[in-house]
Amino acid sequence: MSRLRALAANMAAVVTGKAATAVVGLLTVVALTRHLGPTEYGYYRTVLTYSAFAAVLADSGLYMVTLRSMSQPGVDAGRVLGNALPLRVLSTGIVLLAAAAVAWLTPYSTPVKWGTLIGAGIYTCLQASDLLMAPFQSVLKQARNAVAEVTGAAVTLAGVSALALTHVGALPMLGAALLGAAVAVAVSIKLVRRLVTFRVSFDLPLWRQYLITGLPLAGSQILGMAMLRGDSLLLSLMQPAAAVGLYGVPSKLFEITTSIPYILAGLMMPALTASAERDREEFSRQLGRTLDAVAIYGVGIVIAFAPFAGRLLTLISGERFAAGAPALVVISFAIALAGLTHVLRFTLVACGKPRLVLIGDAVACVCAFAAYFALIPRFSILGAAAGTVIAEAGALVAMSVALRRAGRRLPSLLNPAKAVLAGALAALAMKYLAGVGTPWPLALTVGGVLYLALVALMRAIPRELLAVVFGARKTGVGHG
């Protein structure tokens, strides 16, 4: 089986798993928002945002270091994982508990301060689960990780749904999220052991090596998280909890939808690492295919979210959250930009240039916080969303420049341009259908089908990928 065919099959499994997780996640958001309302949901989102910031301080770039180490030929994967996992759990747990103590010195409401203790447990489990993606990705068995992710999400949904019947507030709901995260990491460990035999180890010299190697990546992760969650964090400090709650749904949709390009970039990293030095032409082809796929996905997200943003939010969370529609429209463009940035960030790491990633993220972070401080006090949630677009645009430009400095050229942007054109035509069709009285779900469906048909007719989707999807055997696709 060719590597392309194996990659496509694995990606199909990942997308299926992510789709299931997204559906369960959306159902969880439905249960939370409809039960808690904007203010209590604002507390819930503030706790997760604060804990996420603290967790990334302890990240140390371990995920990318582990993935790159396990992708190298002849490496002892069990030794790598056996040391990386306890290092991740200990560093994250210690930093999160310290952050929970610091929260009591902030002006946050009492439910948020107590919630950070639960958030510490949630993000310790989530960080461990993220690290455990590396062994699955290194051998193209990501579907097994999806099983753990879906299981954890389902447990969270079950807990939230049960608690909604008892009329509780944000803190018990955070407890349900902790239970789901713990189940997910337990299932991941069990499934990983079927691929990699490892024992928990405390090889301090190896820990030191991982920390030193990951230091530039850690800085990049901190800056990336500052951009990703800086909008919500500053919003929670500058605006009432209800505003955080309204913005929380578009922000959650951002998190869910950007996970697909992140996973795809991680799946491509072993192949990019292998071809980075030995075959620059193959490296360029692989990068081009990945960027094409992510661009098509990103444009699809824009036409799915933007035209009927208010109705989507009402469907998900009820009329009380429809006021967040302008923010969702703007956030959809940030999603498209973020996917492309993820690919370039992983590509630079595959080329052994983590310092360029750090520099690029630093430049983008300055742009992001300048926008957040300027826009959030004046425009509230719309300012937060606009700042996110500026942040992602800055990151994309910075990573493109960094790629050129690394001696690599961006592949042709013809296919992404075709996707934009197809998306514009599909959006116009949806607007016309809505204007003549077509129900919005039907207009959205027709627009989506039209978009996919147009990108196929324009040959924006790589032929090799189409051959794999439809089972065609064409010449030019090698066999491994």
C-alpha cells in the first residue's frame, strides 16, 4: 500500500472520529448553554480559558518533540514515550495548581476561582491526551486516538446532560468535563500500549534533552495560546461574564473546527520530516497537497458559518445567544487562516527550524494583543473576533516569511484561489436562495453541495487524493 493511500485512509478515519467528536461536542455546548445561560456559561468558559493559559506554560513543546523523535528511523519509541508522558503530567499538574492559587488574587468571581482547581485536573488530562497523539500519528494509526477522544466526549456529554436535570451551575458542569477528560486519557493509554510497549521512566538527562529541544517550541506554544485564548481572557477581564458567554459559542466552534487542520498537519509531519533533506521536490509536493486540502476545508467553513450565523447560534444555544452572530461571521475567516498557519508551523518543525516558528509567533502575538487591547474595550465580542482574525493573518504571514528564510518556497496558490472562487459562487447561490424564501437549512445544504462540485470541476482537489478516495489505481502513485 502506498504511503499516500495509507495517509488518506488514516485521514478518513481521523475526519470520521473528529466529526463524531464535533457532533458530541456541539451537543454538549447545546446542553451547557441552554441550561446555564450566558452568565454561568461565561464562568465555565473563563475557567477553561484561564486553565488553558496556565497549561501551555508547562507544555515545553513536548508534543512536537515527541512526534519528531518517534518519526526518526531506529528510535526506541518506548523509551521516548515512557519519559515524555510523566514529564508532561508532572509539569502540567504543578503549574496548573500554582495557577489555581494565583487565581484567588485576581478580580474573578468566586465560582471562577474555585473552578480553576477543577480546570487544573481537566487540562492535566487534556495535555496528556494530546501527547499520546504522537505515537498514533507516527505510525498512521490515528483512528485509535479518535476512539479515546470520542469516548471522553461522550462521557462529558452524558455527565452534563444528567446534571442539567438537577439545575446546577458551572462548577458541577466542570466536574463532568473532568470526568470525560480522565476517561479519554485512560482509553488512550490502553490503546497506545497495543502499538508501543513503554514503561513510565524518569530518565532525567533525557528529560533535560527534551526540555532544551522543546524550549523554542514552548515559547511558540505560549505565544500561540496567547493568540488563541487571548481574546477570551481579555474579554473576561474587560467585559461582563455574559459577554464571555455570548462569545463562548463562536470561540468553541473555532476550537472544534481548527482541530482538523491541526491533525492533518501532524499526520503529514513524519512524511515531511523524511523528505525535508533527501527529496526537496517530493517535500514541495507533499506541502502543496496539504495546503490545498486545508484551504478547501477553510473556505468550506466560511460558507457554512457566515451566511446564517444568527440562525446557527439560535439552533445550537437558543435565542439568548443569537447576539453572538457577528462574532461568528468574523471568526469563520480566522478559522480558514488558522488551518494554513498550522500546516506551515508543523512544516518548519519538520525542517528542524523551531526557532523560526518562535520568531514568527512572537511577531503575530504582538499584532494580536495590539488588536485585542484596541478593539475589545470598544467593540466587545466583535472586537475580540476581529482581533482573532488579525492574529491569525499575522501568524500566517510570519510563518510564510519564516518558510522562505528556511530556504523553502511556498507551493503554488492556484488551488487555494480556486477554492475561494468556488466558495464565493456558493455563497452567492445561498444568498439568492434565501432571498427567494428557501428555508435556510436547505439553502445551506445546496450551497455546500455546489461548493464541493465546483472545487472538483475546477480540479482544486489533488488528483492523487481523488484517486485514493474513489479507489482508482492510477499511474504515478507509488507503492510501498
